Amino acid sequence: MPSWRDTVSEQAQRDLDELTAAAVDFALAGIKAGGEFRPFALAVSVDGEEQVIAPDYPASADLTVVEQLAAHWRAVTEVKDSLRAAVVALNVTLTEQRCDGIEFSVEHRDGAAIGLIFPYTIGADGAVDVEPPSEHAMNPRLWGPEA
């Protein structure tokens, strides 16, 4: 089965690699500060700038994780024409591995749509150990024939 890298430009590969690295750092900041993180969205603009995409709800709003995630997808969808790539992130529990995970839905306007899960553990000293991700195919939500 061909890799997603075989189907997109070098620029798209760079965009997705850099965006994923930024999203891991963003998630780790939340994990280090509070043991987990709330759903979030990051993007690369058509000009190549990384940015946070914030939904239109107060940070103090008492929303479920499902509602927060839906709000982030709506926010990214509203501005997708000004973006090259986007990632929506969610903190998940990996029951079989007995740890938590950073789950990303990553998309590029060139057609790549990838799901990534980075398992992580928090040591007794508070250090966060992030493992290499598992990758899975996903249907595009923002760009592409099924979006």
C-alpha cells in the first residue's frame, strides 16, 4: 500500500511534518501543565504561517470533549480556504497499551488525510515520554472528494 507521502508534493510533506511537530509540542505543553490537554486545532496558512485555530466559545465554557472537538472542526472548516494544512488534536486513552495518547487528524489541501496516535506516559518525576506514532488512513473532512 503506498504511503501518503507518495501522493503529495514535497511542500505538502514539509507542511504536514512541521505542523505535526508543532502540534506535539502544543499537546506536551498542556500535558506538562495539567496532566492532559483539551482538544485543539493548529493550521498552516496559504502563506506558510503556523497558527492556532480557536473555536468561538469561551474558554471557561463547560463543554464535553465531543462538543469541544466538534467546535474545533467547525472553526477549521470556516477558514479552510485560507489554509494549506490543519491538524485537530484530542487526548485519548489507549486501554490496550495502558497509557494515554495524543490523537491527530492531519489534512493537507493537496489531498493527504492521516490519523496519528502518539502514545505517551508521565513518569513519577513528571517527565513525559512520547512514543513513535501509529498511523492510520482517514477520510478527509476538509479537502478532497469526500470533504
